[in-house]
Amino acid sequence: MTDRHHMKQGSESHVIQKLIRSLVVCLIIAGGLGCENRSANTTPVKKDQGSAQSRLLRLTPEELSRMQLELVPVAQGELLLHRQFPATVQANQNELAEVTTLIRGRVVKVHVDVGQDVKNGALLAMLHSVDLGVAEGEYLKAGARLHEAELAYLRAKELYENKAISLAELLRREAVMKTVRTEVREAQNRLELLGVPREEIDRLERDHTIKANVPLRAPFAGRVLTRNLTQGEVVETEQKLFTVANLTDVWVIGNVPEKDVQFIRKDRKVNVILAAYPHAIFPGTITYIGDTLDPATRTMSLRVTVPNPDRLLKPEMFAIVSVYGTSSEDVLSIPLAAVQDGSDDKMVFVQREPGVFEARPVKLGHEEGDVIRVLEGVKVGEQVVTKGSFALKSQMERHKIEPTP
């Protein structure tokens, strides 16, 4: 009985130990779950606090003193527009002439050279033309026949009055006279079409001498830009022998990109800058705006007329057309120095209070010199950082601060 009693006590002790171990395990598991729940509950609080802090950048007085920031208020008003377009200088086409000959001939003498200034009607060169000699001969022959026909008609008229000839004979001689008179007019018109001036035709009638000379004269006062003939050369009617241009004013031809067409107005005053004279400004006026765009370059032609009294502007010089204007409405603008690259877009640093700055994304428009138009993101009067904005950006990246949405 004693042995049975000891066995029973041992079994009960073993059961109690198992229960104690199970209870300890349960307490450990429960404790772990409780820790996890507490961790899950506290994490969002820390995250929210960090997100709130990430919207602003706070600097200590020492950091402010070291960075030496400069602040500029957001401005509102008309913004000065400035656009520049590449261009070249060209001769004024209304004051430029290509001198040619209307009849084939041989060059007898050249009287001018390239670069020479000539007056209106000045003799450029003299040609001798066999074809012109033939035409002048035909004119003299027609004139002689007309003189004979007129005398015959006068004799016939006198004979008819004396009843020596019939009316039919008188009318026949009158018809011959009118026919020859028409031939004279045709010969004269041919000479005029060949460029023979009226005074030369009068000389031909008076002297009855064929010269067959073809003078090439300047159509107006200007400068000889090109010369394409030499003495003794036979020239044809399709050749351009001289180019004469009046360069007292010139054309500057530019190309305007499609996005800048809106800034161009006819009769607007502009400035022209030449590569040859980088420190000089030549005023001009827009006198022509193209009606179509070049399909290859997507640019519009622009013509500026520029006075050139000192002949400083020469054809084919490179130039820049500088156009100024104002915006049609009040716009917000900030200095370009205030703009920094953000993670997704452009941003600026706006001062919320002394030592506290907000990294704020902005939507920008056109640049105009040292300032840029702001479409969204700031209000007029807000203080933005210009000098030192890059240092603030570096500080922001060090603390992983995000721009305020």
C-alpha cells in the first residue's frame, strides 16, 4: 500500500510540472503578441510625425549666418519680353538691279569695276552689236521708203487735181504711203525694244549714220556689287553683266520659330546686332512678316529694314534680330536663381518664418532674361530664396525633405 501511495504522488507531481510548463509557454506567446501589437500601433504615429516634419526645413542661426541667403518677393506685373532670331543682311531688293543686255554684242569697253559708286544713268560698259546695226539699217531704209512714198503721194494728188490721173491711182499711192509709214513705226519700235534711247533714234534720223553701239547704264545711283564681263567678250541676252544696289538701307532677313510668331508685329521697332560689330546696335523696322511657315524648319520669314548711311551693313553678314515687347496681362515672376530641380518638377524655397523654409513645386512659363514667369505654386509677395537656394537644396537632400505638394 505504501508503494502504491508513492506511485500516485509521483504521477500527480509529473502532471503539475507539465501544467506549469504549458502556462509559461502561453505567457511567453501572449507577451510576444502584445509586443507586436504595441509596435504596430506606434509605427504610424512616428511616420505621421516624420511626414509633418518633412514639409519644412528649419535652420539654426549658425546655419543661416553661414549660408547668407538672399530673399526676393514674388512680383506681379507686365513682363518684358525679349526674343532673338538669327538673320543675314541682304540688299534692299527694291533698290537692286541686275543689268543685262537686250541684244547680243561684243564688249568694246568696261567703264566701272566692283565696289565703285555710280550715279543714275552712268555708263557701265559699251557693247557693239551687229544685230543692232541691222535693225538701225532697216529703220533708215524704211525712212527712205516713207520719204519716197510721201513725195509720190503729193505728186499724185497734184496730178489728180489737174485730172492727169484717176482717183484709183491716187488712192493706191496713198495706201503705199500708209503702209511704208507703218513699216517705219515697226522699225522704230524694234529699236526701242532693243534698248535704244529716243535721243539715239533722233540722232539716227538726223545723221543717217549707223553706230550699232549698245551702252549699258546704271538704272539708279548705287554701288556696283558684281561684274561679269571682260573687254572683247561676246555676251548674250541671258547673262547678268552687272549688279547695282543702293545700300543706303538694307534688309535683314531672319527666321522666327513657330512658338515665337505671336511676338512679331509689322511696323514694330527692333534692334539688329551684327557679328562684325558686337558692341553696336542698329535700329530697324519690321516691314514684312511671312504668311506661311517653312515646312522643313517650322520657321516664319521676317524682314527688317535698317538704315545704312555709313555702309557698315554689308550683304551676307550674319546678324541677330532682337525683339522687345511686354506681356498682355499681369503675370507672376521670380528670378531664375530661385528655381531648383526637384524630384519630379521644378521647385523654389519659400520662407514661412525666419529660419523656416518650405520646398514648394512650381509650374513655370517663359524665361525673360534673368526672370521667369510662374504659372502655379506661389503667390504675389511671398519671399523666395535666390542666393543660397542650391545650399538649401543640399540641406534638404541631406535630411530627405520632400517638397510640399
